[in-house]
Amino acid sequence: MFTVLPDLEGKILNLDNLALAVSPVPEPSQLAMLAGGMLLLDATLRRRG
């Protein structure tokens, strides 16, 4: 959970009790999706240029 409150120092966003779950090793499906996206991006850029 996080709250958005202005503070006295002029900062607009305060993150309080923010927890992110990060896995230390990516799953194979995540790597496959990354590789597929990079290939599609490469193909798109090659067509344009």
C-alpha cells in the first residue's frame, strides 16, 4: 500500500510501506517473452530502415 501526500520539503509523492516481490531468477517463459519481443522489435526496425 502506498499513500500520496505532499510533505513540508516540497516533495509530492511519499511511498510508505511499499513492498515489491521480485524473483531472483527469471522464469523461462519470461525469457521467451523477452526474446520474442526483441525479435519483433528488430523485425519492425529492419522494415522501416
